[in-house]
Amino acid sequence: MSEEHEEVVDDLGASGEPRHITVEHQDSFVSTDEPELEFDTDGTELSSAKEELAKDAMEGGPFRSGAITPDGLIDEDFEKELGTPPEEEPESEFSDVEKYGIIEVAGDDLYGRKVIVLSSCKLPSNKVIDHQHLLKYIKHTLDQYVEEDYVLVYFHYGLTSRNKPKLSWLLQAYREFDRKYKKNLKALYLVHPTNFLKILWGIFRPVLSAKFGRKMMHIDYLMELKQHLHFDQLSIPEPVLKFDAEKVALRKPSYPYESNSMQTDGPLKTQQFGVTLQYIKENSGKVMPIVVEQSIEYLTENALEVEGIFRRSANHVVLKATQQKYNKGEEVCFDDVHTAAVILKTFLRELQEPILTFDLKEPLMRLQERKQVFDINQQVAEVERMLREELPEDNYIILKYIMQFLSEVAAKSDVNKMTPMNLAIVFGPNLFWPKGQATLSTVGITNSLAKLLIEHFSEVFVR
């Protein structure tokens, strides 16, 4: 192999483009004592990968119209009345790693399980990252979700000789990701694996647990993920999209499920999933969707004291059958609390527009981002005003019904273990999401807002 040829490694990890950062060389993380492995051309890095776009700084106050003064009144000039600049958030222990976006959270999959995305192409050069620190960051991120069912999507494309972790690091990572992380991992989607990686997996699979091996799925083309995930909600790096497009154009794979998605001219009049709240109202004559009404009624009667409710996935066959019944206008009778719980989450996540609307997303997020400026009472008052004045009436009624139920679940958290924060982690991404791809920082803000709605339900929903 010539020196100019870039060597590609198929070790499982996350990555990104190198940044122009100068740090002290650390032999323990970038040593080349270990042999490099060669892979086929499917794993090579795009030479024309784009640099990460800088985020535009947010301007203006946190509110869309009006703001709160220290005495709780609404005033147009919030910053002037308050007279106090926002306090800065304490810098995260992992801010040096977070900035690369190696790990993202992409809502729930088709079965109500949290989706965590790892991208190799975002891992920087070995010379600018401490892989031991990276391992701690990955564990810290997963710790927020491993108590509930979750899935991992690993984009392998972009792992090269310049950014790959050492084999010893991978072995250490496998040992440290013990049963705590594996027991609720329901699927690991390995996207764009090279041929060598497939062979290597076949060799080492007998050494790994058989149960873990059954969770691994090779995904050769991004479109295959549509069978398992909300594809449009995934956080897919641009280099991965370009690589997949080139691969599809070259090999022209057929997708047997494409014809199924085109066999209908539009949604049924009884459709409940994947449409708008307005569509449901126009065709049913009711503001409250029957899915929301029936699932909450069943859960209120049967699940308030069920430990970990909303943290377990449902049987996917039963779940799909239940969705089809609702969409066809057929009678549904729940006989399992987890099916009802996942149906409620799935309904919210599959709405064409989130229940908190795209218009309210930005002002609500700015409010949460700058919450240090004012106390919790002012925060609650502004959220109450926003929902009362700017959220559509039907959305308000449905959201209030759901939040009232979640507050009842939280009231029994000593039994069901679902505290307001635990419920917020589950429901936050289902209440509103960006039109583009979510990041861990936006997910944190979303969860913070959901927690406020649950904890202060009676103060926020006053009508």
C-alpha cells in the first residue's frame, strides 16, 4: 500500500471531520504501535466532505411577543425592565467532545424505543481527542436513556486511519458497557458496514453473547432503515447521505416495501396516525383523537402504579395491528399497558406537525435556554401565556388532557418510578421537534420544558 492511500478501519466507534485545533500530543491515545487494518473501498472517506456549518447566534429575547418583568407583568422591553444580563451556564465537563456532535438523539423508533445515533465521520483526528474522555462521554450520554428500551444507529462511514480508536480502546469499551447498557438495548443498526467488517463480525460473533449478536443488524442502504425507524427524524451526517447516494446510483438496489407505500392515494378518512390534528377533527367530528382518549383512559385505570410505565417497548406485531385498527376505524381493546403506552407516544411522534407546533418551537426553546434570567414563577407565567395566546385551541385542549394524565402518573412516582424528569425524557421529544435534525442540546431543552409542563400543570393550564 502506498503512503498516499488512506487506510480505513472498521472498528465500531464514532467520528467526524478534523478541526484546526492544536493540543498537546498524548502517546496513550494516538500511538501507532498496534497494527492497522485494511478495509474495502465501501468504507473510504469522501474527499469532498463539507466543513461543519457554524450555527447562527440567536438574537433577541426569549419571547415572541411581550415578556415578563420582575413583578410578573408582561412588557415589550424585557431586557431593559429586568436590567440583568443572563447568567452563563456552567461549562459542561464534556464540552470539548460535545461540540463534534458524535452522538445525537433522534426521538423514538416505530416501536416507541429511544433512538441514539453515533456517527463515525464526526470523530476528529486522533491527535485532538482523548479517547478515554470520549468513552466517559458516551457512557454519560447513554446513562440518560439505558433505563428504558433503546436502539443504537451506528453510521460506520468515515472511520479512517486518522480518526479511528485503537483496538485496545474498543476492547475496553466493550468491557465497560456492561449489562446495565446491554439489557435494554433492543437493536444495533450497523449502517454501511464494509465487507471486511462483516467477515470480522462473523469471526468474533461466537466470542460475544448470542443474545447480543441477535440485536445486531447490518444496513447496507439508508432506505432500509425505513422498516424500523422514522427515517425523516434521523440525524444523518451529510457525508453519509452523499456516500449512500453514490452507492445507490452504482448498484441500484430494489426496495420490496416501496410499492406498499404507494398503493394508496392518501390517508383514510378514519386515519389517526401520520396526519394532522385538523384532519382527524374534520373527519371524526371530535377534537380529541380517539387514540389519545382511549389510551389514556386505559392507562389511568390500569397503569398508574406499574413500575417503569412508558419505559418499555411493546410487541411490534401487536403494536402494528393496533395502529392499523385505529387507522381503519375499527374497535380497539387494549389488554397490555405497554401497548397502550407506546401507542400514545407513537401517535404524538407521528403527527405531521408536533402538538406544540413548529411556530412555538423557537420561542419556547429560547425561553428554556435563558431561564437563568428569571425565577421559576416568571418562567411558568410566560409558558402559560404562550400556550394560552399562541397555541391553537384544539392543540391546547389535547395537550392539557395529556399533561393532566402525566401529572397523575408523576404523583405516584414513589411506586411507578416515573418522576417528572423521567416522564419528560420519554415525552419531551414527542411534544415538539425541529424541522431538521435534533441535537443533544436541543433534546435537553425539550426535556426541560416537558418537565415544567408536568410539574406545574395546574399553573400552566389555567383555562
